[in-house]
Amino acid sequence: MGGSMLDKAAVILECFSPSGGPYRLSELSERAGLPKPTVHRLAGDLVRLGWLERSGPQYRLGAKLFELGSLVPHRLDLRETALPFLQDLFEATRETVHLGVREGMEVVYLERIHGHEALRLPSRIGGSLPLTCTGVGKALLAFSGPELMEEVLSRPLPSLTPYSITDPTRLRMALEKIQVSGLAYEEQEAALDVSCIAAPVFAGGTTVAALSVAVPRSRFSPAQLAPAVRTAALGLSRVLRGSG
């Protein structure tokens, strides 16, 4: 769906009461102020996405929307808990800091902290990037279980720059190194002239997030950055484990 279609789809979703409906097509058309053929077409798209469900002539909010809604409080709690560690990591490095979580085969960024000289990065809060092209994503992928890893490696690997790893054998080796060291390195794979170190965050033995520091390649110093990243990830993991 294009931008204007997405706007109209959002209008349709807003028509539903907190209970989620149900409404007939004519009711949705009247509530949305849109022609019935437009509502019919958009409702069909929303059903295919799982955002609406259809039972005979009636529509109600789909289970997928409720699932996504239930994730929001968890993510807000995670971001709030992580913020002091991210701020400490920024103070220690004075470089761009990220917090991300896995959603399917992508990393979704919950927080990004940077100084006055912000790096030109494709990451943004609320946005997503391929797991395999980012330090945060590779840290998440390496500790999310063999099934996900094999599924990712069996598919064509996306590329954001000429340096993105598109060879599954190379990526497998990189992920195995991450599993041993507990640190993920990314060099110009998401953005040119930018390197990154990331570490996973655990809660109850499960990988729930990853955090990273991204720096211009000209001043990339793993020996200095790695201890700070590892310390922040371990500290956050310890707090999450204690609150679980």
C-alpha cells in the first residue's frame, strides 16, 4: 500500500471501537467517510495482513493487531530499563549508541543516542533493518537459536552496502565467532565509513535485545570500545534477570 492508501487504511482501523467491532462494510464506509468500493478494497488488504478479520459480512480487528499491541508495554519497559546503561555507554565512548530488538528477520531500533555530530546511518528509532547487515542484528541472530540461523542462511542475504555479507558461509563463520566472543562486529555493512560493535542482552536465558556503539571507521578502536559495550550489555542483562 502506498502512502495515501496507508492513510486511508489507518482511518478504517480508527473506526473500530476498543472492543474491535464487528462492523459491516456499509458501517465502515459511513464511519470512515470513504466510498464503499475503497473501503472494500482496503479492508481486503488489511485482512490479508492479519490486521482485520472477516466473518461473513462483518469485519473486526485481527489478532495480529492485538499481538502487536501487547508488545508495546514490554518494549517501553525494556527501553526505560536500558536507558541508564545506554547513557553510560554514550558518556564512556561519546559515540552513537543503539538499542534494538529482533522482529522476525529484522532488528527494530528502540533507542538511539548520539552527540552533536550524528553519523549518517540508516537506523532510526522505530525503524528496522536486516539482521545480517548490522552489528545489533548479528548479535541478536547469533544468540536466537540454530533454527532461526539456518532459516536466515537458507535465504538470499540482503545487502545495504558493497560490504554487506551476502555469502552464507562467511556469515555462518561470523556468527560462530560472535557466539564464542559474545561481541558482534560490523564494518561498513550498513553504512559506508561506519563500523560498529554490539553485544546481546539476556533475560532468563533468552536474548531479548542487543546494544551497540557505531563510530566513523577512521576512529574505530575495538580494544577501547569492546569493554564498554560488553559492560553495558552485562549490566542491563543483570538488571533484567533480577526483575524477571
